[in-house]
Amino acid sequence: MLPIAIAILVLGMIYAITIAPTAQRIQVALVLVVLTAAGYGVGTLITQPGTDQRTYYPIAAAIAGTMIAFGWISNKRKSWVKNDPKKP
């Protein structure tokens, strides 16, 4: 189940980067990478070395960081210019 969740998050990341306006694609990618890495780092810091926590907590925290980034992108998307094919 975890590999499926990770694959879906990666596809979501790619989708979020492709729908972003060209001028903001790098910013969106950086937010995704930074928050995912920060989540992984926090997950590693809160665990005890040599336990099973080191396997699951960092991954769960990285997923949480990615979800926070998706929330930021969703909020930011409201200000992006809409492509309306009906307008000339």
C-alpha cells in the first residue's frame, strides 16, 4: 500500500508542476521538494535510532510535508490566470 501511495504522490507532484504557469513552475517544484524533505527530516529527528520508527515515521512525515505543499499549491492556484478557450 505504501508504494502505491508514494507513486500517487509523485504523480500528483508532476501534475502540480505541469499545471503551474511557466513563470511559477520552479517555485512550485521547490516548495514541493523543500516541504517533502523537511517532513522527512522532522520524521527522522523524532524517532529513536535502531527502531522500526526509523522506517515509517520519516516516510509518513514526508507524505505530510507533500500534502502541506499540495494545500499551498491549491491556495496559490486561485490566483493563477485561467485559460478560457471561449475568450479571444
